[in-house]
Amino acid sequence: MKHWRNFDFQLLGIPAGLVMFGVFVLFAISRWPTSGVTISTPLHQALYASFGLALMLFLTNFDYRLLRSLAYPLFAGSLMLLGVVLALGHSANGAQRWINLGILPLQPSEPAKLLLVLALAKYFADRERTIESGSTVMLSLFFVLIPVAMVLAQPDLGTSAVLVAIWIGIALMAGVRLKHMAILGAVCAAALPLAWIGMGHVKRFQYMQTRLTIFLNPQQDPLGAGYNVIHSQITVGSGGFLGQHFQQGTQSQLGLLRVEDKDFIFSVIAEQIGFVGVLVLFAVFVVLLMRIARVSFMSGDSYGRLLASGILSMLMFQTFVNIGMNLGLMPVTGIPLPLISYGGSSIITTLASFGILQSILLRHQKLVFAPG
Amino acid sequence: MLESGVSQTKSRGRSSATRTKSVPARPVGRKRSQRPKTTVVRPRALERTQAPARESRPLVVLIFMVFAASALMARLVFWQVMQHSALTRRANVEHAGLYVQPPSRGLIYDSSGVQLATDVTQNQVYAFPRQIKDARKTANLVAPVLKLSFTRLLDLFTGDNPSLLLASNVPKSVSQKIIDLSLPGIVLGPQIKRYYPQGTVASQILGFVDTANAGQYGLEQYYNSYLSGHAGVRSVLRDTAGNNIQVGTSASPSHNGGNLQLTLDRTVQGLVEDELHKAIKVHHADGGTILVMEPSTGAVLGMASAPSFNPNTYGTVRDSSLFVNPAVQSQYEPGSTFKIITMAAGLDSHVITPTTSFDDTGSFYVTHDYTVHNWNMSGFGIENMTQVLQHSANVGASWVAQQLGTDRFYRYVKAFQFGHPTGIDLANEAPGTLPLPGDRVWTIDNLYANSYGQGLAVTPIQMIRAVAAVANGGMLVKPHIVKAMEYNGVVHPIQPVSLGRVISRQTARTLTNMLVHSAVGGEAAAALIKGYNIAAKTGTANIPSPTGGYIPGATIASIVGFAPAFHPRFVVLVILRHPRDTLYGSIAAAPVMHDLFGELFMHYNVPPIANAVNK
């Protein structure tokens, strides 16, 4: 039973608008001679976005309740893909994250985020009645720990953090006792020093340690690891109140930023559109997140509610952490800015999640009291 | 039971406060599952509120969102509003700068347009790793061409630096290989280098340009600011590697250097250098200098010394004294050639005439510890002044100096401007050494020693300029080597500078006549060419020892002269330092002048005359 009148046009319009804005920014960057971004970047992004929109419309029409029964097989599939990446992945910047599928170099950790949302939502929705038991919570950890371990091994600290954020968001909304979450938090905090020492000893993970140290003191290595941290600050700062307007953002234009099409696209935008522009962009993101939260409230069943919550925490975490990273408030962890950063897997996954949200909205049931 | 169940559900749905009142114990999962199932179909929306603690959860999320957004906002305000100007300054320091636009250095060419110094463009090899498609393949191909290590290149190509300078000053063969490879991300950039197409020719005249683009020695130094021009200043934007990306508005435009056209003739210079090297080889001399000048204008036609260097490879020269141009920077005791000056003074003061005679006994008593002797230690008997020149008699020169007296002798020596730089347009000219009466080192001995060219030091350019004044009818000129300065396509010819008369026209003519006649059958005979009047005087000077006195058995053999004597076109000075097979200018230097005049007459088409003294 679908009700198209429930279709949320803001949930279509805002992502589409942000994607178009992102393509425009990528196009502008590609025109700067020193950026290292070619015209193929915005073209690819537009192509990926079309895929994403198609998938979004398909999922809008697809009953999300069917996803509940598909969740575990899909999740298992994503774990397999992560395993394939580890086995024969394509490396970039020292990390194995991609599988080459010809036109789209697939980054399985991106769909893995959404498929984790599907699986965790099912898991918690199925265990509504035992949600307050410790064993339910413990078992749920396996859903997240396995992909986290595989993603960390790539190594990709940022995506691992997103997976953890998804678990926190869904668990929180599913009603896991705060006491349990506090205990888990304490265990993690206790394990941190061990993890820190471990990072230093495994060559693959040393970069994470470097990035965290650099976050605390970028000047320690201003031309190496601290480079982008310092330059994103200069870039954002030179944007000023009104920005330098497109085609004139000197810092980004001169190739002073690296990965300006992906992780640091926010700095480029901030330099171009300035404080006022960034405020508007912020507002748009906040409205978008609010609309996602609304889906969570509107949802007629636990599964839908938890799905929306998971998507909300996934996108909220990514948005805040990416912008925080650009503003020097978060360590550099390679998390894309949803809908804007260049990346096929990321944009398709994000748009697909909006399809699921619409599907929930179309099928949500009005609050109906029992007769008598 | 049924009723209460419904009412409980309703009340919980309204507020959690009501619920905690109606249900005293906090429900746990186990208890809830024990609760009896009702048959009422409860709306799902209400069912989810069964775990009431969750109601605050969206609030937690909202608070987190507000907190995170505020933190980001605060940071944004801090960076983009409060720190904006400071960060912009930092950005400007990083990528904006003043780009000094290098001007192109002026050319130097000879009197007929042969290039002696020019700029050539060489290449630098840059890499832009972001444009490199296959770093491994690129590094593999580039490494052998640039002789760099493969692993180092691969590191650079896969590193973070967006642009790299791989090699400077690469030869054409290498840049051609780079072009042939045509690898994306590997590009050539131009680099300008000073080049001397004639190699060693005129090297000591030209000098060279050092790595800081400053002219060193010779013309490059003397005319440095003119040749180098003025750098322009432009505001630019720079990328991370410091490369200029966008050349902005020009604060001051660059002015290219001006060109120099020399009086020097490449052909004459070649003849001069060949003759010099030949003579040095034949006589096993330590070195030497030859000067060819146009007497009426002071224009230098040829100027060479040996040993010299190649300015294209000045960096490999171990002995920096090779950069020095001895023709203007070294001084020597001229010896008998200076008797021309003594005679000029005597004639011009009317104390002698060409036919004035005296009895040359072979020695001339000055003081009890200084007696002048002739070079052959014997007297020539009664001789006139022309014969004094012919015999190159020191006693005769001393006798003339005695007739002149100290005041008049030095008045003439000073009039010929010995002891002062000639002002030729070449760097670091030496002034010569001329002790004068009144100086602490001057004694009466100096007067007589000076009369035959010892006890004073001159530069070759001073000597030839003095003789040119005789050739020139008594007018002293300022020697120069630049004929015209060409700036922005406009040619500014350099006018010869006359420094006024030093001896009368009559004296000059009389002296010329004496020199022409004395040469015939005299010391300078080997320099003569049939059909041409050549005024010449040889010199054989002792070389002062650094420890005092003179070096025994070592001489500077020289000859100075001009031709055709009564319509002089060239004045030539030949100096050979320490020839091993002979002591004398008459033997070592005179034949060089003979050959050189012969070649000059041919090159400049100077015909012989029928009534020449030397038939």
C-alpha cells in the first residue's frame, strides 16, 4: 500500500541540488590548471549521480519491508566484497579500498555502510522485546565489529568510524540501555592505549597514528602529514565573509590543497562562497538531516524507524566529521562530504539511502487507534 | 484487566511521568514478555512506546547535532570572520609574490657583426606528478635519460609534491630525448645561458657572466648594467612548488640589455691570436700580448694575450689569473720603446733635432754607483739622434734626458698620461707605475733609467696609445673597444675622444721620419715590408725581480710601430714575455710585427707605395 502523496519532495530536491552543486564545484576545480582534477571528474560524478538517482527511484518504489528479509544476505554479500578487496584490492594513497569493475572502481566499504544499516535495523527490530538484555547488545556488536575489522585492515580509519557511528545511532534509537552503552564506551576507552601502541607497531596502521598526532599539532610536519590540515585552515580562512567567488579561490586554484575533489572539497567551497555561503550550505544540510529525522518519526514500524535512524546517523556523522576535518576540529580520516565529494560508490550509496527513506515514507501508516 | 491494559497504554503514550506513577517498577524485558497478551490489535505507533526510555533518545541525537553544528559554526566564525585577514596574509605569503622578470642580456658582436657573446636557451626538465599516468613506466624511461635513480624518481612521482624540477641546463641531446619520449607530466622549461660562439677568441676582452648573472672581467663586467638591462617586477601567484602560475600586472616592465658592437675585428683578432701563439711557440716564451689599434680614433682592432681561457667553460679554469686581460691590467717596464717618448720630448722642446750629434762612449755617468751602459756594453761614437734610435742606444737616450732636464722630461711623460689609466672601456685597468720627482722613491737615477724605459711600468694600452699620438700628428686619443651601443634598435655610435695635443704636429712628423729611417738597417729591420713606410721601435726590457733588481737572462722583448708611417692606419704593439731563444725584441718581436702588418695590409687593402723609404 503506497501513498505517493507522502513522497517528500525535499528529500529528493535537496540531495539532487547538493549533487548538482558538487558537480559544479568539481567542474570549477577541473578548470584550474594546477588542480590535478580533469574534466572527467565532474563528468564521472554526474554519471554516478544518474546511477544513484535511478537506484533511488527504484528503491522508492521497492517496499522497504522486503529489505528486512534481504538484509542479512545483502550484508553477508557486502562482507564478502570487503574480503575480496582485502585479497586483491586496488590501492590508492597506500590503502586498498577499490575493486576495479571497469567503469566504476567499486569501493565496497561505501555500500557496506548502508547494508550495515539494513542489517542492524533488522537485528534490533527483531529483538525489540529483548532490547534491554546485555546479550542482545553483545550479539549486535558482531554486525559491526566484523566489517570494522575488515575496513580497518584496508586500512581505512574513517569508514570504520562511520560504521561504529551507525551502530551507536541505531542502538540508541532501538532503546539499548544507556548503562550498556556506557559500559561499551568504557571498554573502548580502556582499549585505546592498547590500540595506540598496536598502531605504532603495524606499518599499515602507522598512518592513522600520524594523522591523529598531526591533528593535535599540524606544525609538527607542515610539508608532510600536517600539510593539508594547515592548508585547509588557510584556504577556509582566506574565503572570508563573502568568499572569493568561483574561479577565483586562489588557494585551491593553485593546487595548494590536496584531495580537493574528495576529502577537502569543503575547504574549496568555503574559500569560494565564504562565511555567508557556508552558512547557507550548513542550513541546507541541517534541513536535510531534519527531513531524515522526520522519516524516522513518521515511520509506521520499528524496522523503518531504525532504518531511517541508521541512515541519519550515517549521514550526520559523515557530514559533521568531514566538515570538522576541514575546519581542523577532527583528525583527517578520509571521510567524504555526502553528496558533494567526488566518489562513485559514495554518491550512489547515499542516493540509494534516500530511496529507502522515501520508500518508508510512502508506506508509513498513520497513527490509527484500535476500534473499541 | 483488559480495560486497564488499554488505559495503561494510553496513559503511557501521553507522558512518561504518568507512566512512572502508574507502574512503580521499571519494566525489564523479562517482565514485559511475561505480560499477558491482549487480543486488541494495538497500533504499531503506540507499540514502540512500550520501552518508554527511548522517548528521550531523539533528543540525545538532536542535542548532539546542535552541539556539533555549533562547534563547526564557532570554528567557521573564528577562521572566516575573525582570523580572515591573518589567514589571507598567510595565503598571500604562500602563493603571491613579486616575480622578477629576467631581462635578456645584450649581444656582443665585432665590427662586422660576428657574434662574440650571445644568450642561448637551454632546458630544464620538470615533472608534474599529477599528470603522470604511469609513474613506474615514466620513472623507468626518464631515469636513464637524466641519469637519476629509478627508485628516487618513483618516490617523487608518487609523492605529494605537485611539481618538481628534475634537471637544469640539460644538453640538447637530452632535451630531444625528453621530447621524443613525450610522456605526460614530464615537460621542458627554458633556461637562458650566456654563450660565446667564438670560444677562446677575445676571451680576455669579453670576460664572462657568472651564475648570479653578473658580468665578470672585461666587457661583461665593464658594461654589466648596460648588457644585463633591468629586471621587470610583476606580481604573481605561485603554486606549492614556487612556480609562477599566473603572471599578474606588471609593476615595472623589464628592459632587455643593450647590444655592443665592438671596434674589434674578428679577422684581425684571429690574425693577432694566431701570430701570438706562433711566436710564443717559436721562442718558447712564457706569454705575450699583441695590440692593434687605429691611431686616429683609438679604436682597438685586435687585442690578445696568452695564455687565455674559454669563457664557455670558465668554471673549469683553475688559475683565475687567466681571466685577467694583460693588455690593460698588467704593467711592464717598456724598455727601449719608451725612447720614442724621450725623443718626442727632446724634439718638441727643441733641445735636439734629428741631426743633433754627440759622442757615445758606451757609458753615461749618473752617480758614483749608477752608470748607464748601452745594451752591447760598447759605444757607438759620434751619432745623431736618428742613429740613437737605430742603435737603440741607452747612452743616447740618457744624454737627451740630460739635455731636457728633470722638469721638461716628466712634463712630457705626464702629458702622455703615463701613470694614469687610459680610460679604455674594459674592466680593472691598471694605472702603471711612474715615480715622479718629489716622490720618496724617486732619485735622479730614475730620470736616466726612465729615458730608456726602465724604472717605470706601463700597461700595453698606455704604450700603444702614446705611440699612436706620434702617429696621429701629436694628438692623444682615448682608446676604446666599443664602436656602437645598440639599444631598442637605436644605434648610438661611440665618438672617438681626443685628449688634446701632447707634441706639435711638426715634432710628430719629424719623429715619425726618424723612426722610419732608423728602422731601416736598425734594430727594427725585421719588422719592415718592402713598399711600405713603417715607423717602429724595438724594446728589450729587463724584468724586475720580486726580490729587487732584475731577473738575469729574462727579458720582455717588444716592438711598437705604426704603418703606413705618414698615413697611419694601424699602430701595433707586440710583447713577448721571457723568450728563451733570444733576449731581444729585434729578434723575437720584430718578425711578428712584420707578419702582422703584412696581413693587415692585405685585409684592409693597403697598397704599397713606390717611394717608400724601405725599397
